Amino acid sequence: MRYYPAFLDLSDRKAVVVGGGKVAERKVRSLVKAGALVEVVSPDLTTGLKTLCDQGKIRHKKRKYRSGDLRGAFIVIAATSSADVNAKVARDAKNLVNIIDMPADGNFIVPSLVRRGNLTIAISTEGVSPAISKAVRKEIEQKYDAEFARYLRFVESLRKKAIKEIKDAKKRERFLKSLASTEILATLRNRGFGAASGEVLKALDKIK
């Protein structure tokens, strides 16, 4: 295993993205969603990045990359069309750096993601085949649809309720494990959220 898989907490961490094109925009949007303090270095921006800048969600240095632009950055992404600029960013970066299209020049890669509410599934072939990562992602997207996001929100509230109301520790543990049973997940997948949540609530009533 070449890369160590991890989920990073980027809340209020400085992130620098070098480049202002469509690829850079995708990376910036993900960083903003993760709560990072994003700064984009590029002479030009896509319309989407300009909108984010106007909304105050990102900062923009309207010029080409210079040494020193990465000062204080926790995470860096080089997404320019210049191999020379990207290589310079890789050399200058002190912490986490991802180089688009040349992952070997950086020290981390961004996996293909499936997001369903609080459920995030990351897929990676360690750079061997982005096409296979994409194909696997599409399969997973079909298997885990929007009903799973809804079920996770339900489980979050129900878990708090169970911890409060089921006094017997062993019964509580069995119930919490049952929320992720093969049978419940099959019901969720085949019959939807209403059927799955109904079965779970019946089980909770029996325990109480």
C-alpha cells in the first residue's frame, strides 16, 4: 500500500490552490465544503471561482504563482496547465501537496468519492487507473442511493434516543448494532427508508 488512507479535518486550515481553471474549481469547491480557508493563486478564474470570490468564500491572488505564496498553508493543490509551475509548487510545499495529473510529484492523492449525507466512500487505485476508480464509483453510487443519507440522519437521532432510554447496556449495544444489520440494509435498499425506519422503531418499542 503506497498511500495511507485518511480523512482530514480542514476546518479553518489554510488551503492554497494554484490555478484558476475548471479542475481547480472542482478542488476549491471540495475544500470550501470541508471548511478550509481557501486562497487561489491565478491570473484568471472561471466564472464559478469568481462567484465564490465575490461571495467572500475564497481569497484570490490575481497573478502568477510566486515563491512564498504557500506560507502558512496546511494543504496545497497545484492545478495549472504548466508542468514547470506545478513542479515548482511541489518543491516549495512544506506540508500536504497534490499535483494534478502528476501525483508522483506530490505526497497525497485525492480519491474518487461517493457522498450520501454523512456517508463518504473513497475509492482509489493509487493512481494506477482513474478510469477504474470512476467505474467502481458508479457501481457504488447505484448501490447506495439517497435513501442511505436519509437513513443516516434518522440513525443519528435514534442513537441518542436509544442511549438515553435503553438502560440495560447489553440490550442497548445489541440494538445499536442492529441499526446496521444485513437485514435492515437490505430493507432500506429494496423497500426504502420508510420500511427500514419502521422496522427499527418497532424493535426499539419491544426493547423498552
